[in-house]
Amino acid sequence: MTKLLDLAIAELRKLPPAEQDETAEMLLWSIETRAGPLSLDNETLTAIEEGLAQARRGEFASDAEIEALWKRRDG
């Protein structure tokens, strides 16, 4: 392990557990993406294609819809 990675891990250990998990997820994602593109299932591909089609048509969520989404997320 490199000195820089040792330092980063030491600093991560000082963070609250939730932040440690978030950082670990980002690190793992970074490592996984080096292996090439992700394989997506048909349902996910269909959802992405529909979202892109909606964007091309100019169909975007309203400010009120986004605000409601954040309220549901934050409980």
C-alpha cells in the first residue's frame, strides 16, 4: 500500500461511519469503472432510453415536482 493511500485511510477513519461508507462507495465505484463500461439489464436500458427521449422532447420535471421529490427523500 502506498503512503498516500495509508494517509487517506487514516483520515477516513476519523469520519463518522456514514461518511466512511459514502467514501468507500465512491472508491469502489472508481475502481469498478476502470474495468470498462457497466453491463446494464434491459429494464435499466429501457428506462435510460425513455429518459433520453423525454429530454429530447423537452419533457423535464417541474420545480414543484423536484421539490416534492426532495421532501419525500428527506422525510
